[in-house]
Amino acid sequence: MLGGELMPCSYDPLTGYLRDGCCNTDASDFGVHTVCAVLTEEFLAFSASVGNDLSTPHPEIGFDGLKPGDRWCLCASRWAEALEAGVAPPVVLEATHARTLEWVARRDLEAHRASIG
């Protein structure tokens, strides 16, 4: 998103539409999983309330469930929904794909920039 090389979002938990640790995307990614977010309790509750429970483990598919502080590649539209609801999680801009800008204004992403380091 910042114009440089896309940095990894998370290898533990392993994220990304392509399960490569990055918020890469391709033509088959109809959800546009391009926002590298640092999950919060508020966002996880919101996501569950709109039908996408990311916290509950599903060992049958190798999913341990997510917790606050985990980094995860979110759908750009879900992040935009969370922004409208006032619960948008922080964003790791260096690991957020430029395609996100089709859904979300750069200023909104920058206003939610995660403190990393």
C-alpha cells in the first residue's frame, strides 16, 4: 500500500488468502483479503456479530481461532464495515496490499496505523 515491497503480515497464525503469511491477492480472492490488521477484542466481537466468528477454534480445518493482538489479513470490505461501526482494528500499512485502496480511503487506513516495532 505504501508503494514498496509487501511485507509479511503473520506466519503465526499463518494468514493470507494464499496462506503465504502476506496479504497477497489474486483474481480468485473475491473477499479481497488485503488488510493486515492487528486484531482487537472489539473487532473480534463485531466480526462474530456480523457472521464471521474468527475467535472460535475449528481444529477440523486446522484453525486455532484468533485472539486480540494476532495479525490477520482481513477482507477490505469487512475492515470498511468495522470502520463505519467504530471498531476498525489497527492496520500494518507496510503489510497491507494496495488493492485495499479500492475499498478504503488511504487517510482512514493511515488514521488507524498500528504501532509496530
